[in-house]
Amino acid sequence: MNPSNAQAIFHATKGEDPLFSPVDGANCPDAAMAAESLSQKATASSQLLLKGNIRIFLPVPTNAQFKVRILRDPYGCETSQKYGLPSGVISMYRRVMNATNLTRNAQVGPPLAPQGTIMWDGREPTLQSQFLDATLGHAQASEPPSSEQINQGVAFETGLFTAQEVDHNAGSLSALPAAGGAVNLSRIGIPNTPEFAIPFSFIPYEGWALALNSAQASINRGETIFDTRTFKVDGVAGFNNVVSVVVPVPGAVTVTCSTCHNNLNVGADTIGGGRHLGIGDNSSVNKSGPQATATALPPTSDQPLFAFDCPVNSIPYFSNQVTINGHKYDEYQTTDPGMGLISGQCADLGKFKVPRLAGLAARAPYFHNGNAVSLGQLVNFYNTRFSIGLSAQDQEDLINFLNSI
């Protein structure tokens, strides 16, 4: 799903396709139900049409460690008595994660934190539970599917493989000596078994190491950068504070892109737990800490903005003290709390699942909220966030590689 596809479906069906159902295809259900003209319908579904974002509506846990306030409500949904915080629910707008290459996304060992199989916030522990809940929630089925139907759906999903097949300049990505494409991807390893490969998580274009074709050579260089270029990571909740427990490593940790995107030729993370990169939040307010460059993609005005008031020092690598009614809190502002809304813990705010990368070229915009318009902006975010030091040529090669997987 991407904005171009959503727009084509919208115009072909005059906004009547189930994709634009008020429950999740609109910015808020009441706006969609009140829309009469095609223009009004388009405005009511602007998140889906412009960013490919679906509305995710979830309750605030009754035992949450934090208190929630609404700072910005562009669609009137967050303050709605029926759909918003007064009824105990808040809405976020998230990109649709691709439901393919799932047999390459099994998780090694018990999760360190809620990870799930598909969802950005890890709220679904299995594909079976995801299939059930999506049928009752998003699809609004009047009764739950049977166990047999659920298993049929999961079998269908796990039989799907997606990867880029052709590059306009490099030619076929699956013909030897390259080994890209969906068919090659489906043949790797044993079905339903995770392929964990650090530091070389992508290997389809090793055969282009001596390529005379400049596009093929660029893709090969990008793959090498992804697998082997090292940089320092510090201040990432769900990573640095987890690594320091498992293997005592004070301060910054030396990594490659493959450290987190370690699922062989798919690029998911076989290690459980979300990561907090600081996208769409105020992580960089503490200029003295390792989060100083976290908000390279700050909150955008087209999405609601929430304040989560947490006990002081309860959010790793974060400090933003405010006083409300005589009480001190660390105020975390974000357009999406991620896993924190599932666990109710301040330490999980802003954590998201590491997504699968195969088939990336067709899925712009990027990140959970669609705030990176292009792969160029995505690469620039990481280059800025972690001071990787990529040259203009490095960035071009990395983009070409990401467009080929």
C-alpha cells in the first residue's frame, strides 16, 4: 500500500472502496460519515491518500504509568467524546506494513519486549491473533473467523514473497551473477526458520563486485555499506540499554545497518523488542545527552500531538521536566507512543518494531508515520541521527541498493 495506489483506488471507486471505510480509512469516522462530495471524502481520508497511513485507534491502558494530554488535534478525533481521549481512546496514523516475507521474520528466543509479527507496536503476538483481530476490527466482521479460516489466512500470508525484480539501469536483479528477486528469496534456508546473519544480512549482489555496469557496481557498493560500514549508536532505548544488560558495553556501541536489520535478505530483526529512534517526537530536547540529534524528523502538523507525563527519569536517555499542579514529570511529546501505549510503561514510549526491508522501493513514504518522503530522506535521517559520515556517493549507492532488494 502506498499513496499512489490509494489515490488510484479512490478515484476509480469515487471513494466508495472498503479501503476508505470510516472505521480506519478516514482520519476520524465522523468526518467520513458526514462527507458528501468527492472533495469532502478526500479531505476526510487525507492521511491515507497522502501518506498511505491507516488510522490505528487504541485504548489508553487503565494502569498506565503515564498521563496523556492532547496538544494538537488536527481532525477533532482526539477530543471527540465518542472516538477520543474522553472515551479512553487515542488515534495514530501508521503506514501499512507489508504482509509478505513473513517466514523470514520468525523471532529467535523469547522477546525482550513486545515485538509481534506484523504490527509496528508489537501488540499481536502471533499471525493467528493478528488475522483474528484484523477481521473483527479493521474488516468489521459480524462474527469471528473459524480456526480453520484463520489457519487458511495465515498459510496464505506466509506463502507470499516480495522483492524488487528489475532495476531500470542495472537490469534483472535475479539473473546470475545477481541473486535478488522474490523467487530467490523464497528459496533461502528452511521455511518458517529465521535466518540470522550478522554482519552480512544482505548477499544477493555479491556477484556484482567486479561489475562493469555502473548501476550494478553502485548496488554492490551500497550492499557492502549496509553490511560492513560501522558507526556508533548511543541513546537508543530498546538497544543500548538492552545490550548493556546482556553484554556489558558502556556508552556507545559500534554497529552496522545489519546489526538491527539482521534477517537474511529481508532485513527484519530476529531479536525481539522495539527500538526508539526519535521519529516524530521531542527526544532532542535534552541537548546534553546522546539523544541530541534524535529528532531529525520532528512531529508534523498533519498528525495529532500528545504529551505523555511520566515519572521523572522513567524514560531511558530522556529528560524534559515540567511542573503540573505542583508535581514534576518528564513530558514526552509525540505523534505516536508506539509500544508504550500497549505496555503502559514510559520506558516503551516511542519504541517500534524493526520493519522488513525487502520490496522497499514500492512502499514510500517511510517510517511508521510516513514522515520520510523518499529513500533519500530515510538515508539522510540515519546519517544525521548517528553521524555515520556517508559521502554523497555513499548515500547514492545505499539508496540504489535499498531500491533493489
